[in-house]
Amino acid sequence: MSLCDRRALGAMTDNIDSERLETLSIKQSRRFDTLDQETKGIVEALVKDLRNNITKDIKEELAGLAQLFNRRDAVVIDWETQRRVIVDSFQQPGQGSDVGKASVSEEHEKEQKFRNAVNENILQSLYSPALNERYEVVHEAHTRTFQWIYRPQSDDDAQWDSFVDWLTERDGLYWIHGKAGSGKSTLMKYIWNHHLTRTHLSTWAGDAKLLIAHFYFWDLGSDKLQKSQLGLFRSLLYQILSKIPSLIPVVFPQQWAAKYASQNLGSVLKVRQNSRSTRVDDVLQ
């Protein structure tokens, strides 16, 4: 590396570090205190990712953070307008306060739709019809065929660990194995669909929210996602994040920030759909 290259690299690093320090100070700012809980969570996720990845390009996340604060400022401005209208309404009879409330409500609704569109964009990048194909082709079991899996066993004649005990009390894996064609996939589909599975798991979860997901590896499948770790991750994340979308910016902070910033028609940041920084597969590899 030449002296000029080293100087250029040093200048670039100093610039990134300067931007990073400015970004990390956001959480201590008065603007951060005005954010709602969901927005605070998004900002914290983006800042944490910036702190943990000091060498990467941070333009997308900086743009996303700026966009979050700019759009939030619009809501605050409307809120201040609403307060003025309400004050005026005490002096002049009319519908001013209702108009003010409607304005703030509409702005919040617009922002939520904005975020939902970003979340849906990332969810669709995880989804593939091939991921559920194996589950769909597995035959349904006869109603009584696998009822034994939920029956209690005595210590004297137990041939395997109690499945119900595992569901209600234990952690770790419950390993089901057998010869090819012996019905393992059919049993797993039966377990997944049976109401007792969720009943017993709810006992295990207690007061915590219960969330379950499934994936069927398929070595004979035509799509590589059906027989790869990447397919497993994408399937589980799609199911989990679909049910708890507030986790999307936590799991994919850089991708979320880039898409959030690019949703703004006035943004100077242009993000290509196939760019490395916005592909969730690169994070899961």
C-alpha cells in the first residue's frame, strides 16, 4: 500500500469514527427522549449494529437514523400545532381540537404504514414457496395413528422418554429417528398440527409469549433452500418475524435502515434491490 493510499484510508477511518461517535450520542440526546418505545427500539438496534461493525459502510444506517428523526419531527410539529389549536379552541368555539387530533393521528398512521411496508419488504426477501413445499406433500396421518405420542408411560414399560414431559418441563432436543419410510415426517406433521402440542408448550412457556416454527429438510427437493442451512434460517426467521415484526430492525438493522431511507422519495440515498448491503441472505450465510 502506498503512502497516499494509507493517508486516504486513515482519513476515511477518521471520518467514519467521527460519524459513529456522533451517531452513538443520539441515545443521550433530548430528541431520543421524545421518541415512542417502538422507535427507540429501532434506533437502539441501529446504533448497536454500528458499534459492533466498525469497519463496514455505515451510510445506509446513518441515512435510516436521519430519516427516523426527520419523520418523527414531522409528528412532533403536528403535535405542537394540535396544542396550539386546542388552546385557541378555548377562546373561539369550533372544531379546532378535533382537527388537531386528526392531524396527529393521520401522521402516526402514515408512519406506521411506512414502517409496515419496510417490514413486509424484508419478510418477502426471506420467503420462498419452496420452503413449505415438503410440508404440503407429507400425507396427513389417520386421527388415531399417533395418539400414543401423547399418552403417559409408566416407568416399568417406558420405551422412550415421555414426549409430554419434554413439552411441558424440559429444554433441549427431543430426537425422533427411524428408518426411511417409517413415517417420521408424517408423525412430525401430526405433532405440529395437534392442539395438545400447543397446550403443553403453553405450560412450559408460562407467562412468556409462546412462538413456534417448523421446517422440513428435503434432500430430494429441487430447490437448494429445501436442503440447506440457509433455507432453515430463512424459514424460521420468516415465521418468527411475521408474528413479531418489531424484531425485524433488530435482526436486520442495516437492511432495515437502507430500505427505510430508500422509501423516502426525497432521499438522496439510492439502494439497488440486489446490492450487497440490503440482501438478507448475506447476513445468514
